[in-house]
Amino acid sequence: MHSLGILLSGRGSNFVAIADSIDAGRIPDARISIVISNRAEAPGIAIARERGLNALVIPSKGRPREEHDHEVVAALKQNQVDLICLAGYMRLLSPWFVRQFPRKILNIHPSLLPAFPGLEAQEQAFAYGVKVSGCTVHFVDEELDHGPIIVQSAVPVLDGDSEHTLTARILEQEHIAYTEAIKVVLEGEFVITGRRLVGNT
Ligand code: GAR
């Protein structure tokens, strides 16, 4: 049984999509062992509690990154997670954190990386005038929004779009892409050459 740790900071819709996929058997042989938020008021952590999951708030505000990260890593290790999913976790992981879990941390980003890393990616893409955007699930390495790509999903930008409608259509694809990426990683039937992840079956 694979043991997942989820880190979030806000709404938690990607977390809910992952939890629903596990419940529905779309991610077989997995469970969520712990959900951690760095913000007490994150709606996602309330949902985790309602669902009876192990939910923990480790506040980050005003604390040195390494100190906060040590606490988060300790909780993840205590719960023996073998995969960590960042789900709207709006905090950079320290290089030390990343090194604790090599190739075991996934992130979802609402653009087709390497375009528009960082904050408000959908707004950046919309303002740039791209005709296609989307989302990316990737391994986390020590650079921001940078590790090897597992799944990408393209979303066309329509003439009638606003930032809001584009963001909503990307989010729908995020929920599908995250489940797909977790399955790929848990099944483990791939190799990574350079930055390229390809199936080995
Ligand atoms: C999602 O759109 C996710 O891709 C984005 O934050 C949102 C969280 O929504 N993450 C980033 O921008 C990370 N750089 P959620 O809390 O409903 O999952």
C-alpha cells in the first residue's frame, strides 16, 4: 500500500481530486497518510478533517524556512509517506527538504512549463496572449517549477476567455492530470534520461 503525504496552503481542490481518485479506485493501492497545511485557515485542511484524514497545520508565517521544513519533514517521515504531492502548496521547499525525498515529491503547476513559472501562472499566460496554455505535473527538484515532467495537459485559450474562465478550464485539467501522474509514478514503469521521462514497457 502506497502512503501519500499532501501539502497544501489553500482551497485544496487538487487534494480533493486526488482523494476522490483514491476512493474511486483510479489510483489503486494507495492511501493518504497525512495532509499538512502551512496555513491554519486553509479550506483544504478543513476538508481533510471532515473526511476523517490525518490533518496537521504547521504554520510557516514568520518562521525561518529550514526550521519550518524540518517540522514538515519530521511529520512526513513519522507517517512513512513514500510519495509527497504538493497541491497548491504556496511555499518554496528548501534544498534540504528536497534532498530528504529524492524523486518522491510531485508538484502541479497551472501552465505548460517551462513557460510561466512562479506565481499567477494563468494570469501571466493570459496577459502574454498565448493561444494554448495548460498544466504540468513534475518532480520537484531544487529549482522552482523545474524538475522532470511527468504529465502535461494543454488547454486552448479562447477568444472569449477571461483570466477567470481560462483558470477554471485549466483547473479541470489539473484534477485529471494529477491522478494520471500519481499513477505513472506509483506504477514505476518509466526511466528518466536527462529530463525526459519515458515508459520502459
Ligand atoms: C492550482 O491551480 C495549482 O496548480 C496552483 O495553485 C492552485 C491551487 O488550487 N499551484 C501553483 O501555482 C504552484 N506554483 P487548489 O488549492 O484548489 O488545489
